[in-house]
Amino acid sequence: MLEILQERKLQVFEKGVDEYAIECGKASAAGSVSQRACVFCGSRVVLYPVADAIHLVHGPIGCAAYTWDIRGSMSSGVELHRLSFSTDIQENEVIYGGEKKLYASLMELIEEYKPAAAFVYCTCIIGLIGDDVDAVCARVEREVGIPVIAVHSEGFKGTKKDGYRAACEALFKLLDKDNESPISPYAINIMGEFNLAGETWLIKDYYQKMGVEIATCFTGDGRVSEIGRAHRAKLNVVQCAGSMTYLAKMMQEKYGIPFIRVSYFGIEDMSKALYDVAEFFNNETIMSRTQNLVRSEVSKLLPELEEYKKDLAGRKAAIYVGGSFKAFSLVKALRHLGMETVVVGSQTGSPEDYDYLKEITNEGTIICDDSNPLELSRFILEKGADILIGGVKERPIAYKMGIGFCDHNHERKIALAGFSGMLNFAKEVHATVTSPVWKFSPARIKAKTEKNPNT
Ligand code: SF4
């Protein structure tokens, strides 16, 4: 029987069993060993794909462990984002302040790498010792003539969501720099698409086939100069709503650019992301190109999915991801493979997100906010999931439980967005769920023995 910490009881809901009143958006309960990362990590995942900027972590070297090499964000050219820089704050700076070291580090890095901008990430210790990072950044900016932006992402000051907000505030400072370059009346900004395994290129290609221009992609394969023209686009198209809605709202307020929320995962949501943009522009040519594109992609894809569905039908899945929008798409995508979602949760979902998850899942599904490894393991056992879909921190949970795992987070190297991504997803899920290796897993053997003591 699962024991849930008293403080977390309202963050877990079983459809058809509990009265619905899920709590979310609050600090993680002490002792829960949350799967969430810190504020700094939230900022870093959002800003990191800006490939022609340097990303300097102002703090002890340990914070700099969140590097490109645990992420799959690709660039079509310059790759400064793959280099990890840290001011390596030590005892001396903790006592006497780290501003001098920060200034020297910035000057040296800018001289060496000639970046288009620099982001300086404030970590916990910087918040504690009180370095005036804004003043140092302003001084360097004046002296070298490129944007040098302090990202106020001190790890202790909230949840990962506060890191997203700090990243949005940093990006906002790069807007409105280019009012000259030509731009189409059908230009959009893509937001919350991080070019993992080249997914931004795939999505850009769909929109371009429809006749829509991408003014900029925040921040996949990002360039500082492109962000500088984003304020002239007609529409912001927001994926990963948890991280980017804040920036979309700021742009709506200042520049009058409306925004829509989309997801590029699964057949329905990918198609809807294209149709919603076509409808926004209310242009017959764009709409007819969209219809042709979707028809052609879906008619190729469906027969191929049928092959995987034969083995996957009736299997059960657990999902635990950063933002809930991805979870919505995964529940639907798994249905296309004949699979049922029995556990679904996220690190940063909002009340509206959980309302929607409740609506689209079956009776008996466990919905959880800001879960921990113990809970997830128990939910997987209780509900008999055959696969856990999550990120790098969830992988060991799946393997210890002796079930399949699909990496759907920033670390992955396989494109799962778009129509071709749906096929890759089916292949990944199929390969892991049907792998013969699980029959040798101690957890599976134990579960089987407990069920049938005479075998
Ligand atoms: S919690 Fe603080 S010390 Fe830890 S990684 Fe985040 S910023 Fe660094």
C-alpha cells in the first residue's frame, strides 16, 4: 500500500477514486526528493540553445554540471552553447566578493570567442554574497558593445518555473534591436522549441511549406540577431507553455503580438499546430497548402504505425515529464499505438493543465504533481505499467522496476516531434516495451513470483 507524505496528499489524484482537488505550483515538500531541478537549471535549459552567445555560470563549479553535453540541442552553425564556462567561485570570492572575477572572466571570454551576446547565470551563492551582477554586466556591455545580460536564477529562490521566468526576462532584453531586415506579413515566432535532435528544422520546414516565415525560434538553433527582430512577427506560437508563456505575455503587452499554445508531438497535436497558424492568417493559399501537407504526412504515417500497434495494443504507460503540455500529447500519441496511460504527472503543471489531463485520461489513472522516485515506483507497480516515459532522472526508476523507458526530455538524440517524430516514437516505444531483457530483471521476477508463487 502506497504511503504518500501528508503534505503531498493533495498533489496526487486517482481518477474515479479520489475527489478532484489537485494542488500544484508550490514549493517541493521537504523529504520528498523531488524530481524537479533548481531555478538556475530552469533558466539554463531555456536559454542554452542560443548558440552564438556565451553562457557563463557565475558560481561554484558544481553548478556548471548542467552542460550542453547532457542536452541534445543542435546548431546549424556556431556552437558556443556547447562550451561550458564558470567563474568557479571559491572561498576567497565568498569572503571578498566575486565581482572582479566575473568582470575578468567576461572580458577574457568575449575577447577569445567574439560572441553576439553573453548570459551570466546567478547561482545560489551569488544571491547569498550579494554580488552586483547587473552592474558588472552593464559595465562590460558598455566597454565591449554587445548585450551582456544578468540572469537572476539563484537556485534557492523558487521552483524551476521561476528559472523559466528569469530566462524570459533575459530574452526580452534582446528584442527590438532589428527594425530594418525584410519580414513577411506571414511571419511567426516559434517559442519553446529547443531543436533537440534537429526538431526545430523539421517544424520550420512544415511552416515554410505552408508559406509562413519564421522570424525567430526562441531558442532552438537560436541567434541573437534573429531574436532582435522577433518583435515584428505577427504571431507567437508557444510550445512548452510552462517555460515561454511569460515571454509571450510580455510581447503581447508591449508589441501587441497575440500567442497560441501548441504541441508538436503526436498526430493530432502536430496537425493542430499547423492548422491553428493557418487559421490565424486566414489565407486560402496557406490553408490549402496546410491541408495538403497534413494529408500527405498522415497518410504515409498511419500504415507504418499499424505495424507497431500489433505488439503494443493493450500495453500500459506511465508518463512523468517537465511540463504538462507534452503529457497531453503523449496520452494521445500512445492511444494511436493502442496503449493506455495509467500514470501521468509533471514537475510544473498548472491547475488548468491537470483539469485537462483529468478530462483526457481513463478512469483509474493516477495524476500527480511534483512527484518523487518512491511514489513513481509504487504507481508503476500498482498500475502495472510496461513503460515509463520521462527524462534522465526517471530512467533509473524504470530500469529498477524492470520496465521499458523512453527518453522524452532534453537529453535525447532522436527527433520525436513532427510526423516523422511520431514514427520514431513508435519505434522507440516498441523496441523498449518488447525487449526480452525485462524478463531477467529482479523486480519483474519478484513481481511474477508474488503473483504466482508456484511458478
Ligand atoms: S541549487 Fe544552487 S548550488 Fe545547486 S545547482 Fe542550483 S544554483 Fe547551483
